[in-house]
Amino acid sequence: MSEAELGRQIAAIASLDEPVRKGLYRYVVARRREVGRDEAARALHISRALAAFHLDKLAERGLLEVSYRRLTRRRGPGAGRPAKLYRRSGRALAFTLPPRHYELAGKLLVRAVADAASPATRRALEHAARAAGRRLAAAARPFARARTASTRGLGEALAVLSEYGFEPARTNGQVRLSNCPFEALAQECRPLVCGMNLALVRGALTGVRARGVRAEFRPASGSCCVILRVSPHPHPKR
């Protein structure tokens, strides 16, 4: 990484060390869609001008992307200017001091396993990933306890997945993992890495004993290839 790029990444991350700016960034990320200045200001109970200032600073640092679109169906004279909208940037920020290149090593390993094309090797990778998921679950601090064991297990699973960058979002009886922590590796060999990813998530679910929660392979653009399906009334073991 060049000195200039290192400086840009440090400046981008340091810009989040401001409470309002960090709150706006987290709000935009959680929405998983374009967010306007008015909406962001209402969500954080701040003025529109303050929201606009910090959103633009986040965009300048490369943390948000900007687009313009009318939010109403009005067209022609009197329709007003298109609104300025923000969404999370696809740019990844990661640096280590002193420099380390774990991503390069990961890509080489993925390519080597993919080129070997051995079912036994892939099974070994998925077995290791499932075991790693169980270890992550065992090491995580207990999530806030709910009334039922099944709900508690799901909450603990979401806490583990959040900690490791999956960004789980619950909607309509399922949980979409909004971010793939292994996207750079998946670009080398998506079937291999997605299989590893699914095994890791299933291992985490096993580790927290999340009954009534099932991890499934459901690729979607802009998010992880795994979703969690939640049974409305999981049956307790007898």
C-alpha cells in the first residue's frame, strides 16, 4: 500500500471518530438503500444542514457514495431539483501497521484449493469452517437473554455474525446477511468460498444451539450468499 493510500484510509476511518458522523454512517449502512438528507436528519434528531455537512464529509472520504434522484413523481417545471442521496460505498478499507498481506495469502490458498478440484479437499475445508463457526460461537459473550431458548439462540447467533462483519438484517421471518466478509476471496472462486461460508454460519448456529434457525445458500447481489430462515414456532426437544 502506498503512503498516499495509507493516508487516505487512515483519514477515512478517523473521520468516524465524531459522534454525529458515526451515527449517520451507521444509519445509512443499516438502511441498505439510498438515504436522503431529510430522512437522515430526522433519524438522528439533528438539523438538515448538520446532516448534509457530515454526509458530504463521509462522501469526500470515500465512505459513502452519492447519487441524485427525484423523490416524487413530479416532472417538468416546478418539480424542483433532484435530491442528493447517499449509500455505503463499495470501497473496502483495511490496513495493518506494519503492513500485512493476509488477503493475498488467502487468494493464493483459495486458488490452490480450487485448482486441486478435489472433493475431499473441499469437504475438509467445509469441516474446518463448521468447526471454526462453533468456536466463534463458544468464544462470544452471551447476548441479551430473551424469554425462550430458541429466541436466545438466534440473538446470540446474530451477535456472533455481527461481530464478524456479516451485518445480519431481519425481515419477514428471515435474516439476510448483508455483507460478505470474504468477498475478495469469493471473487477468486465463488463456489468454494460460498461453501466455506455456509459451513461457517451453520457451525455458529450449532454453537449457540439456535433451534428453529436454518442457514441456506441464497445468493443475492450486494450481500452474502447465505440467509437464515427462522421458524415461527420451533418445537422444543423432548
